[in-house]
Amino acid sequence: MFIDRAKIHVQAGDGGNGVTAFRREKFVPRGGPSGGDGGRGGDVWFIADTSLNTLLHLRYNPEHIAGRGKHGEGSNRAGRDGQDLIIKVPVGTQIFDSASGELLKDLAADGTRWLAARGGRGGFGNAHFTTATNRAPRYHQNGGAGEERDLQLELKLLADVGLVGFPNAGKSTFISTVSAAKPKIADYPFTTLEPHLGVVDLGDFRTFVIADIPGLIENAHQGAGLGDRFLRHVERTKLLLHLVDVSSASGRDPVGDYRTVNRELAAYSPALASRQQIVVATKIDALDQPERLENLRKAAESDGREFYAISSVANQGVRDLVKGVGVKLVRLSEMAGDDANLELAV
């Protein structure tokens, strides 16, 4: 099960109380105050971990409480600090304040840590308050309360390329052809119910990551079909591959589908709609009306977008598309000044 949202409550540990105590030893006259300090409460930390890929482990475990500090003891013995609580989440998790909706942290890199709630301070024992004029204080300080907050977690997958298009446009077949990903493939709408990631090998140790999400239909931004909730998983991508079924068997107009999906992208996020996009005509092995392909080509070129025609089943044009994507990613990285991605060159 793929879970990309979870609401949880986190609470740091309370600090331990100080203690009022006096030395009572036979050969130590006027032993004086000896109350130790309380230990501080444990903190709550989030850590991004590549070994996780969903928020499922948090969906059914919404309460997270760190250890509280131990109380102080006599003979100036301080209480033990509370144990910190570590919450591991997938890389790409965004953490929001549930009440205000404010983005608190974006855990976009492996090993990134974030302090979500700070533990309460430990209270002072009466030994702490001893002065020259107050040699036997009979009071101590209680520990402070740990911070607590309600958080909304949302996962955005990290990928270089995102696949968008109508249901049954051939996205899952394409990703299964170019990578080791094995999404469900069938001839009915909404076969893909959750996002999938695949790693595409360009050779010479060069790779890029591609994300397949459930298909969009008209009015997806209003909740039609599966809605647009999965579009967050292609928001981080550098490049979109817009797959359009040009076979007459689909019973739809390729240019109409192309325009509809772009309208849905714009309704969801203007920034996503303006992302670099390559238009890909799919299922050309079943093309029986060449004008359908040419009309889509003209529409893409009029929008200034690169155009490819492929058949994933027949492995037709796929190699050229993958090579073109690799070249495009390098250019985008160079434009952004991101030297880390230059190994994508082909």
C-alpha cells in the first residue's frame, strides 16, 4: 500500500523535577542541602531515510512521545535525561503545521535531520539555590513541559522525469520497458492507482529516475477520476514526458487529450504547467490513421515542445526518446548551474 500523507501528533518529553534533600550522614555535621537536578526531556527528531518509500508506518501510529527526564535524587544525584525519539521518514517528505498549514521542513536529502519538538528543561534541586545567606533552602524547581504539536506529513517523490497523460496512454508500459519497475498494466482506465519510480540506465554508469503517476482526466483538479492529488509527485521533476495515445482504438482525439491534460496541470500549478515538457505519441504500432499523429506533432511544435513517436510494446522509437531525455536533462542541469547532474550526458 502506498501512503503519501499522514497526520501525527508529536510530544517531547517533560523535564524531571528537582528534589529537596539534605545530607544525613553520621560524621558529616551540618551536611546541608543535597537535592539533585532533574534530567531534561527527550527531543523529537525527524530523519530522512532512503530505505523508506511510503508513510504507511506513520498512518496507523499517530502518537509519538519522547522519554521524560527522571527526577533528581538526594546526595546531589541528577536525574537521567529522557531518551530522544527518532522518527524516520522517506526522502522527499514535507512537514506542515496542521493548524496553520505552514511548511516547517522539507526533508529532500538523505540523512537530513529536523528537530520537531524540544524536550522540557530539568528542574533545579535545592542544592542549586544554596547561597551565603540561604544555606538551607527548602524548595526546588519542577521540570518544564516538553513541546508538542500536530503535524501533517506529505511525501513528494524525488525524480528527474515525470510521466503525465490520460489513463491508458501507455505510461506504465513505457516505464516497465525502460526500467526495472513493474507497475500493473491492463487495458482498463486507472490501472495505475499509486505512483511508481523507475531508474533508467543510460550506460557508462549514467542514470536518471522516472516517476509514473495515475492518469489525469478532464476536471481532475475538481476531483474527477482519481483527482490531481498525485501531481505533487512530479512537482520536483526537471522534465515532464507527456504521453498521448494516438491509436484510433482509444476513441479519443489526441490533440484534445493533449490540451486537456495541460489545462489540468495549469489548474493544479502554473509552475508545473510551465515545466519543460516533451510530447510523446504512444502506441504507433496500432496507428491506422496517420493524420492523428501529424495533428499531435503540429500541436506540440506550435507550443515549442520536442516531439517523439514511440511504441513501447514494439520497442519502436524508445531508444531515441531515452537518449533525447538524457540530453535534455543535461541541458536543464547546465542552465540551472547544477554540476551534480552532468554525468547524465550521452
